[in-house]
Amino acid sequence: METGAESVDAAHRLLADEYGLEFRLVMGVERVLRRGPVDRVIVRITPNTPDGHREP
């Protein structure tokens, strides 16, 4: 499990790149409506290669 600020920032950048405006809108609405701290979990699923090893 990665919890460092650098890992979190990298995950947010990947999501923003993948989902673009949709991601930014959801984050903006959440920022306006949220009350209290936000605990978030981002799960990265990495497929195995045909030889059974994880891709980097």
C-alpha cells in the first residue's frame, strides 16, 4: 500500500488524464459539498502478463 503524498498526486494525475473534465467536475462538486476530512482509497489493478508475472 502506498500512502505518500507523491503516490497520491501521481494517482490523481493519472485519473485526471484518463477522465479529464469528468474527473475535475466530480472533484469540484465534492469540494463544495463535503463536510469534514475525506478519506479516499484508490485501487490500482495491474493485470498479469501471459507468463504469470505482474506488469511494471
